[in-house]
Amino acid sequence: DTAVSQTPKYLVTQMGNDKSIKCEQNLGHDTMYWYKQDSKKFLKIMFSYNNKELIINETVPNRFSPKSPDKAHLNLHINSLELGDSAVYFCASSQEVLNTQYFGPGTRLTVL
Amino acid sequence: QKEVEQNSGPLSVPEGAIASLNCTYSDRGSQSFFWYRQYSGKSPELIMSIYSNGDKEDGRFTAQLNKASQYVSLLIRDSQPSDSATYLCAVFEGGGSYIPTFGRGTSLIVHP
């Protein structure tokens, strides 16, 4: 009965590879987010979708591409991975914009 | 993107004391304010939300918002060792941008 789930929990890969992280929420929320938390624990918004429409697209390399097939899912695809992409990526959802966000468990990405 | 500032700490308080955490923000039009707690290796979880000036109490926690001075604070009464964590202040920008900005967090240590 997990509210916001992410897969995989850990991802170790080589530079230059392409990888995807999946997120699903069963809360019936309209808005979903992707965050990156770096080694200094700074949590920074990357993208947000509201009702499958992209509403936030922060300064993120275009190697990162979000996709929302439906309101319950928001996936993140990363092309040509770089060392600096190593971080914990959190998915979150909220009933609507400006509301409380509920976070998934995170995906720890390590690029070697 | 606007700024949200927090003292990184660590803030060390004895068990049973009041812990006071502060946060200032730069966007005068900000609308929604949140305090999240993050244990090491875990995802952020909501402690309090506050939307209007004044105090909001929930159990041992009190959030205070002063929009004129652009600060929001969190008081934790009767601090417990289990309160030891990083506390993140989050602010939603105004002006229809819906961008959530997190502070870098304050590390709280409650010692027995």
C-alpha cells in the first residue's frame, strides 16, 4: 500500500549509458515532481507535471526527459549519463499544485 | 529561481528543550510554506504546512509565518532524540510559477 513508489532503489551504471527511473503514486494526486538531491543534500526541483501536462521544467540538461503516460506515473529517462548525474532522485506527488508533497523512497544513481 | 535560506547547523539541543529552526525566503509573493523532516538515507516527510501569517500548532510542533519579514520558523517543544534529523524548509514561489524551492536544511541533534 505504498503511496509513492520508485524503481529501482539503486542504480549503478557506466558513463555514457542511458537509464530510466519509474515512479508511481496511488494517492489519486494530479501533480507529480522529480527532484535531484546532491551529495550536499540540496533538494532541487527538476520537473513537474499536472494532469499529464509539463508545468515546471527547470534548468536541466536536455539529456533528462520526463514522461507522464498517465496521472499516476511519471518516469525519468536520462541519456548519456555523466559523473555529475550521480545523486539521489526523488519522485513526489501532491493533490494539486501548491499543496503538500509526498515523496517516494528515492533512487540512488551512481555513475562510474 | 528564488532563494530559501536556512542555517545549516548542526543545532544541538538537550532532550526536553525547545528547538527553534528558522528559514527566510526571497520571493515576497510566495504562497505556501512547508517544513519537512529528513532522516539520513530516507525521503523527506511533511511536518507542517502553513499558508497565512501567524502560528500553527500540531502537537509538539509550531510553525510561525511572517510574510512581511519573509521568514518562517519551526519550534519543536520537548525535543526528543528521535527528532534528530535534517529539517527542510520549502516555499512555493508566487506569480503563478508553482515552483517549489527547498532550503539546504538545518541539521538538528537532540542529545540525551
